[in-house]
Amino acid sequence: MALELYHHGSSVCAAKVRLVLEEKGLNWQGHYLDILAGEQFDPAYLKLNPKAVVPTLVHDGKVIRESTVICEYLDDVFPETPLRPADPVARATMRIWTKLVDEEVHPSVRPVTYVSTHRHTIMKRSPDEVEEHINSDPHPVWRERKRGWIHQGFAAPDVQVAIRFFAKLLEDMDTTLARSPWLAGDSYSLADGALTPYLNRLDMLGFSDMWSDLPNLTQWFDRVRARPSFEPALFKYLPESLRADMTANGRAAWPEFKKILAAA
């Protein structure tokens, strides 16, 4: 059964799917798209994913889109090493977390990442190339938000909201993890896999001080990083130069980030 994944090294959504593939020990063929260079807007790829986002899974010729849907699909088709709790209440809890990731966590990580690091890479281009990058986004709302992140940085109106959202998210995770070792109970699930790339993004940007006083979350992240799936899913496909840029830019941005947290 052929599994093909269109993905990018720094994409949190792609990392979610790679975690599932690693946890289940599945063989897959990767098609790497440089989303910072705009390769997701290639007409051939748009036929697979009209939203021009990664990841996209192709399984025996069938196209599956949306990372949360892909993760559940893989758990359906490859039920060995199940990543959804058997208990209906725990499974509902898992889905509450994955729903939160889709509806609030992911929309919040985009401005945080852009203002902390991606904008620096993009602003090295000519003004025409920057404008071309912005206009290549097919969604007008995201296009204008992206314009603000690139040109206004931390002054963009939705950035402070996103930063404060993450502070609340981390506290909520810590409260949940005081009751159980994993987000949906006693076993690792798709909920933990869904949140892992976002905590890793904050950590990679040098923002781990955000949970230095949250012991349950700290221990959870230590357990996550100790899993064999973590390194290959999060870092194997991340170019070292991009990782270094993200870390350096994030550390430079931390004082501004911290100032917003203190004012919350």
C-alpha cells in the first residue's frame, strides 16, 4: 500500500502527520515542498490541494487532505498501535484537543512564527518579491494578515492576541496533565501528537520559559521528546539552516514576546 506525503520541514501540520507515521512504523514516500519559496502554489500541487497548504497524503492514488483528518484516516486504515483511546469519554477528550488545534492553536501559531522568524527571511527579498509572496496566498483574509505580520511585526494587531492565547493554552494543558500523564488519559494519543509540534515550535524559537513554572507540562514535553517518533518527525526533514535561523530569530524576538506576556 503506497503512502505518499507532500510536506515541509517546518510545517507543524506536516509534523503531526509524520508523528503518526513514525508512531505506527509505516513506510512512506515524501515529496518535499518549500513553502517559504512558494512551491505549494505550483499548479500541479494545487490539483491535489486547492488550499495550497501542506500536508497532503496520497494513499494508493486516493488524496486525503487536512492534517487532523489524515491522522484519523491513518489510525483507521492501520489500526495496529492505535492512537485513539478505546474509552468513548477519553476519545471525546482527544477530539476536543484536536478540534482546538484546528480552530485556535494553528491560527495562532502562524502570526507568532511569522513575526518571530519568517518575516526576516522574506524581508531579505526585493519589495516586488515580498509583494509577490504575499499575493501568492489565495485567501484574501490570510493575505492581508500576512502583510501585517511581514511589515508590522509585533505591532500587527492580531499578534498580541495570538501570544496571549498560547499563554492560556499552556496553563490549560498543565491543568489537564496534573490529572493524567497524557492529554486524553493514561495513554499517548492523537491529542498529544497534535500539540507536540506547537510546543516544539515555541521551544525551537527559544520561548520555553513560557512553561518553566508549569511542572506538569514540562514533564509531558520531556516524555514526548523521549519518544522514538519525536526526532525523525520533527527534525529529520527540517533543513539545519532553517532550524538555526528560526532559533536565532526567535531568541532575538523573545524580549518583545516577553513584554507582551507581561502586559497581559
